Amino acid sequence: MEIGMLHTHVLVVTLFLLFLLFKTVLLLINKNELLAKVRKFKMIDPILGVLMLATGGYLLSLYGAAAPTYLWVKLVIVLIIIPIGIVAFKKENKAMAIIALLLTFYIYGVSEVGSLTFSKEETVAVADDSPAQNAQEVVIEGETSDILKTGKEVYLSECKKCHGKDGKKGLFKSPDLTESKLNLSERVAWIKKGKGVMPAYENELSASEIEAVALYLDELK
Ligand code: HEC
């Protein structure tokens, strides 16, 4: 569900950006007749706009209270772009069209990098509300090879979609699991509680499945 929504969101935003780019180019090179024809498809912008906000709003809601600032700023900028875009093409105002286009490129970039200033450091999550804080000592008993087998199965069916087969996929800005500093007990606590987009698994998986997948994460390193 989350993944499908993210893909739809990216697709809609890309279409919006391309359409805006196309219209801006027509405006800049004074192809006003062609632009008027393109603008006859009045519904394209509102439809894409609503889809963009609806899918984006859903994704934002997944984060709950943990939504990073850049996502809120993005939302505000989108709400600014839409009226600027509408006025720009209505009044055939080149400067406004360029502003709308640049702002759209900017938020596209912000989303890719996950930072308003495109800096890497800013994207590192603050650890103060980490679910790992309440970790309780976990001792795993049983045949390690069996546990790892279960762990791998759980990982591939539940975790791979965001974290990738090798733990490095980073969908939704999830951290590279091969670089994780969490110990086994902390990972178990994390997987149980989840955080932001990362689902809580305490009611989805059994305690032994959670322990198994937490142990399996060492195999990715
Ligand atoms: C919908 C996407 C998604 C799925 C599915 C998912 N995760 Fe995550 N995971 C994330 C995100 C995003 C974060 C970072 C959350 C944050 O810091 O706010 C994360 C963080 C983690 C962390 C913390 C790493 C660290 O060092 O900080 C661990 C461990 C982890 N995930 C394990 C798993 C396991 C195991 C599964 C499967 C049972 C799983 N995840 C499923 C998105 C996901």
C-alpha cells in the first residue's frame, strides 16, 4: 500500500512537472496559439494537483508526529505553486511561469535528497525518540541456522520492499541497514514499535519471527 502510493505520487508529480515545463517552454518561445490549444485541456492541472496532494497527504500521514520538516515545507510550496501556475498561464506571464517551474524543480529535488538545503547531514534522523530506547534484553534460543532461515523469509516478505534485498535500498529515506549501529535487543524493540513510515510489527509478526528477522539483519552486513 505505502509503496504503491509512493510510486503513484512520484508518477503524478513527474507528469505535473513535465506538463508545466512544456507549457512554460511554449510561453517563453511565444507559441501562444499552441499554448492556448494545450490550455484547452483545463482539467489536467487540477486533476494532477488533487492527485498530488491526496497521495502526498496520505504519505505524510504515515509519518504521524515523526514527519520531517522538509515534508511540511514541500506541502506549503506546492500550495503556493498551484495558484502561481494558474495565474501565470492565464495572464501569459513568463516570470511567474518560470517561478512556478523553478519551485517545482526545487521541491522535486528536496524530495529526492530529503533535505531543504540539499545537505546530507540534515537527513540523518535524530535519535531522541528512537524506539530502540526502550529495548529489553533479548536472548535468542534455538538452532541458529533455523532461526536465520525464518529471519530471511520474514525479511524478504516484509522488509525487502523498503530496505531492499541487501538492506541498502533506502526507500522512504530508510537507513542503510548494513550500517546500523543497533544491537539485537534494540533492533527487536525497533521492529516491534516501528517509527514514522516504518510499520510496527508487534501485532503482525510473532515474537520469534521478530527476533529471527532482527538476527538476520546481521547477515546483511
Ligand atoms: C514501509 C517501509 C518500511 C518497511 C516495510 C520496513 N521498514 Fe524498517 N525502516 C523504514 C524507515 C523509513 C526507517 C527509518 C525510520 C526513522 O528513522 O524515522 C526504518 C528503520 C529501520 C531500522 C532502524 C535502523 C537504524 O539503525 O536506525 C531497522 C532495524 C529496520 N527498519 C528494520 C526493518 C525490518 C526488520 C523490517 C521488516 C520486518 C522493516 N524494517 C520494514 C522503512 C521500512
